Amino acid sequence: MVDETENHTELTDAEAELYDRQIRLWGLESQKRLRSAKILLIGLNGYCAEVAKNIILAGVKSVRFMDHRPLSPLDVCSQFLAPRDQIGKNRAQASLQRAKNLNAMVSVTADESNLDDKPDEFFHNFDVICASECTVTQIKRLNKIARKQNINFFVGDVWGMFGYTFADLGTHTFVEDLVQAKKIQVPEGGETGCKDKFENVTTTVKREETFVPFDRILNIKKLPKEAETYYLLQILLNYREKHGKDPFPSERSSNPIKEEADSVIEAYDLGDTIQPLLEGNLYAQVSPVCAILGGVMGQEIIKAVSQKEAPHNNLFIFNPDTMCGKILKLGH
């Protein structure tokens, strides 16, 4: 979490001019908090490129890209920060220059390390950790570190037309603007004549939300209505945990996730409930879905850091059939 003592740092005239619209939208103090935020982005795929764009343009202090993978031909279909001529080079490094060009006032750096090689202490230097393409084991480790250090933790992914975001902000305090209609009396002709009139009054309310760690949202037996998309997330996370990768588009005809799907369907007695979802596109990353999920994640990071408006608590899941998102509060 951003150190409160840093939030009193004054913005320069150039920053005040650049972020003028945002300051009018969410206030000067919120912009100061953003200006102090140090963010780690893990996994520079198409989804994280969208997240990076949103938070860099918002005016955070620094963003560190961390990815040990090389840029592949598949990546450049959705990863707009990495030029096609960088295929074969490290994804974090390949994404660096275009990211820097988005906002010269934000420090953007690249780290080619594998997160498994980093000691816990490395992650203590950040106010926000946002991860993608991680196994469940890696997610649990990062989440545990973030909880101990009071770091805002986010994780998300996109598989084809499906995706999700998750947030664990511990105990999070924020302010929210509530607009209410208030009746007032205004003079109307004569000395005593008045009439009732309603006007909108904005009240700022301080609130608090409690979040749960990622492992608490796994293997949920009882879900809200119309939340079957959750099981698709469970299947794909199980596949990645077992194989250390996601299914490739070239494997589509062999239905590589069938074994994991059958296991989840049997465990939760789902019958044919999620069959239409399994028949959809769950391979590689589709740019429009990356834009949607990356936009949601970027906005959630901004809300968490600025402490302005209610964050999603805790899972946002995108249904590839309806093309709609749903917020699920699980594990509480």
C-alpha cells in the first residue's frame, strides 16, 4: 500500500497540467497517491500490456515489467507494446520503449528474471503486485507475500474469449461519493410564497472492505446464480498448474483441457451445464477481450491506490457466451 507520508508530495506544474482532467475527476489527493505508487507487473502478455497502458497514463510513480519469456509470434497478435521485429527477444525488454513513450513522467523498467528465482524481499519494494500467466502455486506465494507486507495484490488472465481479474487488498479503506436528492424551498412570487425543489447533493463517505486471499476462492462448492463461468476458471487454472503452460491454439482439435474439464464436471456434478463454454475459444489471447479485462484491472488498480470509490471484491469474471462480466464475492 502507498505510504501515506508520500502522498503529501506536491505535483509539479507539468504534472498538474498533464493530469488536470484526472485531478478534476478523482481529486488532488488521489492523484498524489497515484504519483507515489510503485507497481510490479508480472507477465507481459496482451492482457498485461493493456493494464500497463492504463496505469502508466494514469500517472503512477514507477512500473517494473517482469517476464522471463521470449516474445512469440502468438504474442504480437495481442501484445501491442512489443514490436513484431522483437520476436525471440525478452518480452519485458521488448515492451519497454513503447511503454516509456506513453508517459515520460513515469519510470518504466524491465526485469528478465523468473519470479521463482526472486527472494521474498524483492517484492517488498512495491505498493502493488499485478500478476498474469502464473500457476496457482506462484499466485499463492505472491499473495502470501503481499498480505504480510500490506501490498495491494491483483491477478488476472485471458484465455481466448474468457478472462478474469482478482483482487486482495486486505483491509481496504476508501472514500465514495454518494449523490442524493435533497428537497429545498425556493421563493415564488409574493412575500411568503415558496415552492419545493429537489437538487442533487454529493456527500463523501468513508468506507472499509475486507478481502480474502486467492486460495479462499478456489474449489468453491456453492456459487451465486448464473456464475457457472467460475468452473471454466477452475479448469484452466488446474490445467496450467499441472502442465506449467496454457493450451496452444494448435492443440484445439485434440481438446487438451478435456481431462481437467471432466474432473471438474464430475467433482461439482455439473452435467452439461458448462458444455457450451468449453466449446468456445479458450486458446491464446484475443485483443478485444484483453482490452476489456485489462481496462477493468487497470481501473481497479487505480481505485485501490487512489483510495477513491469501491473496488471489486473480489472476482470479476468475463463470460465468453454473453460477452458480459460479473462480480463475484467468494470465500467470505
